[in-house]
Amino acid sequence: MKRKEIFSKGILIISILTFIFTASVFAQPAGKVVKKIDDLVGIWESQFQGGKAYMQYNADGTLRLATTIEDLKSDVRVAYTGKFWFDGDVYGMTETAGSDTGTYKVRMQKEGKTTKLSFTPVDEPNSNREADITTGMTRVEP
């Protein structure tokens, strides 16, 4: 093989490896991995059955979902309640009414004054809940 061909093949291999490395770095979801209940405590704008909703995460590991913040703060019109927890970097949730447990990886990203959550399913048997939660959430309070 000529020196020029060897050099060209070497450059090609280096270029391919650089591309693969760069693609893998940028393929990672943005933001920090959430691992603690305290990181979620507050009210987040979310989705429920295709419409706007609000999820309230409490420090005791309970959650509530309603279609308005006012409904969340009263006990009258809450769409559902449940529990959430972390097992390492995996978030788990279940509804009080007895749904299966769904698990996700959660990332938090700040965009200016806005804080957003993104959810990537690990194991979610409830396709409706998955469709809602994977749209993400935006912090409303505090």
C-alpha cells in the first residue's frame, strides 16, 4: 500500500471515530439527573389526557394532579393522587387508585428563569400515563 493511501485511510478512521464520539455526547438528554424527592417538591405544569394539568409533588413522597392550580389546592377536584420515590436515579410513581408502578429517568434543565423536567421511561405499563408524563413538566411553584 502506498503511503498516501495509508494516510488517507487513517484520516478516514479518525474522522469516523470523532463523529461517533461527538454524536454520542450530543445524544445525551440535557440537564442534570434528578435523584432526590426534594428536587421535585412544588407544582409543575404538566399534561393529563391531552390537556393542561398541574402536578404537585410533596416532600412526603405524595403527589396530586388536577386541571387547575386552584383545584390542586382544594381537595374537591383532584384528578388523581399517588406516591413517588427514587431508587438511585430511577423515579417511580403509582396512583393511589391502584395503578401499576411506572419508572422513569428524570432530568432537570434550567432555561433562563424556567425549570423543566424531562422523563424517559424505564418501565411503564400504562401507555396513557407514559404519553402524558413524557411531554415533560415546567415548574410553576415555588
